[in-house]
Amino acid sequence: MFAPRMLGSSVRAATFAAVPSGPTGPLFDHATTALAKHRAQIAHDDVVGLADFSPASRAARLHLVDLKRRQVTSYLVAHGRGSDPTHTGFLHRFSNEPGSNCTSEGAYRTADYYSGAHGHSMRVEGLEATNSNAMSRAIVVHGAWYVSDDMIKQHGMLGRSEGCFAVAEEDLPTVLDTLGPGRLLVAGKFA
């Protein structure tokens, strides 16, 4: 397991704010609705991850919603190259197909930590027909060099994954520790 740490230079990538409920707290509302739908499959109900792929990749769009403290911390996250084949910085389509290199829409249960090609990572299990191939496609949460403020400064957008939830390498320990196994992660366009 990873120890929590303070975020370094990635101030733009991570934001922290209290989130009210109701119409002014759409992330809180999305998290509680998704958790209610999938509660029987989720061991821990304190934090829900929401990957909102509505905005461009230069925005912090992986939101870790702490339902107990009513706070949200947000991070940069890449989408799959197949979801944005012309590399515009916007996710254009979701797919669950093997070999698509797309991001898959839907609810996931976070699974075990492991070390692989991208170092420390965390597997995710798809809970819906739209992401049922997540394990066989090796869709995971991992750190990546192409997710950084420097990439945004140089290119105006992040690089793309092969469908994984790729976050900044310096944010990975905090993301993995906060989200951890047995929690809900939902990918979609919420705006």
C-alpha cells in the first residue's frame, strides 16, 4: 500500500475543495447516485472516483470524491488513443472492444495493486456491459510521463493511454492510496 503524501509541484493538476450537496454539487450527486446503484459490489463507500471525460485532457478531470468529508480532490488523467484518434485533446468515443485502445465508459471496482510495465499500478474490474472487458484488456490505473503540466505547456493537451486511467507520476501514490482496492471508479461524460 502507498503512504499518503503532499502533492508537489502539480498544483494545477490537483485541487481540493469542500463540495456541497444538491444542485451546486454535481460531483457529489454523481458519486452518491453511482454508489447507490453499485453498492452491493463495492466494499468501501467512503471515496468514489469519477473520471469525467467531458472537458479536454488539459483539465483536472479525475475527481476523488470523499463522501465522508464532503471534499473533492481532482487530478489530470489521460484518455485512450482510440477514443481520440486525431489527438485533439478531447475524448470522442468510448469502446469496450479489445484492441480498440479506447477508454471504456461505466462503473468499475478497483482491484489489487501490482507492479508491471508502468511500475506500481492498480487493476480495475468493469461492472457493466460497457466496460466488461477491462480485466482482459488490462485496463488499470497507472502513472505516465505524458500526463503532466509540462505536456500541457508544450502541447496544450496530455498524451494518450491505451485505454488506461493514466495519471501524473507524482500524483500516482496519492491517487492509489486514496482510491485503493474495493472502491467505485466511474468513467463517463457528466457535463
